[in-house]
Amino acid sequence: GDSVTQMEGPVTLSEEAFLTINCTYTATGYPSLFWYVQYPGEGLQLLLKATKADDKGSNKGFEATYRKETTSFHLEKGSVQVSDSAVYFCALSIGGGSNYKLTFGKGTLLTVNP
Amino acid sequence: EPEVTQTPSHQVTQMGQEVILRCVPISNHLYFYWYRQILGQKVEFLVSFYNNEISEKSEIFDDQFSVERPDGSNFTLKIRSTKLEDSAMYFCASSRDRFNSPLHFGNGTRLTVT
């Protein structure tokens, strides 16, 4: 079945450090890929998405590129801030961009220290 | 910005009891969903709901579970006879359409079955 594997957390960085959170997927079809973020005490929010190979999703300084050859969608940010501390979830959906049935990874807790 | 609200934030119940988790989706959204996350595990799709009926459900969503939209604003998840393994964080989500608009998640209800 479809699945998403994220790097195990927690990840602890200093402010202005470079961030990478690895995400790989297994899918029977041609998935759309997403990163969701959950700030403390809040619900999951869509951070960025990509719907086809080589697409780059970006938002708030975060980027991820849909790599079909490596079945990956790694999240990167060049310079993290304390306010980026949150849980990050990689997810996929199958079916022409429909996002109603998401398959999530376990989530990666990021803590950024000043 | 409109948001999805869930109540209660934390529910404690005894095994075998019925629980109802409540959600108020964003008012102009048409698609509604429940997801859950058992502690330390992945966020899992439970069910999607459109036009007053279930459009898809996962294997987890067995006869113990039901969903309802009792009026124009609420969307509920009922667990008829709770089990210890139902302890999890339950997330409600809504979207304006099925294919292009993102899912908006609530903050979740933490259900603890004792």
C-alpha cells in the first residue's frame, strides 16, 4: 500500500541553521505530495505541495522538490527561526491532486533554539 | 481567518462507553473528514463525508464508528463502544472542494479511554 517515511525526530537546531527533513514515499499510483506543519496547540496546516515530478513547492522560506526518480520530497529551509519550531508532516494523496485522503508520515518535531 | 473548531480538546472515557467528538467545519466548505493519530504513530485517514453521506472510509472505520452532520454547522464522530486502542488524537478537517483546495484541520480532540 501507499506509505510515507520521514526522518525520525526530534531535530534540534540553532537559529539561522540550515534545515533538511527527509521524506520518501511508496505509492502505487502517481501521487501529489504535501508538507503539513503543526504549531504547538494548533491543528495541521498545509505548508506546501507539489503535484507532479520536478515541481517545487515553496512557502515561508521552506522548499521541497518532487523527485520521482528517488521517490523523495525532502523539506529544506536555509535559515530557520525560533518560530519554525513545530511538528512537520510529509503526506501524499493519490488521484489527480485530490487531497481528501492523505497518507501521512509520523511527523518530525523541530525545535529551534535562539 | 475562518477555522475548524473541535470540542472538547480532551475527552476521558471508560472502556465500553459511547463518545461523540464534535467539529464545526468552515462554513462554506463542502467536504468533511476525520483523521486520527495514535501516540507515536502516523496520522491516519478515517472517513470523508460529502452531501450528507460517507464518500470513503478506511479499514479502521468499522461498525463502532459513525459520522453525522446533524445540522448545518456541526460534524460529529461517534464511537459506540470505546476500546483502549481508540485512545488517540482525533482531527477533523474540511475543504471547499475535493481536488484543489487544501484541507483545513482543527486542533484535535485527545481521547483517552481508560
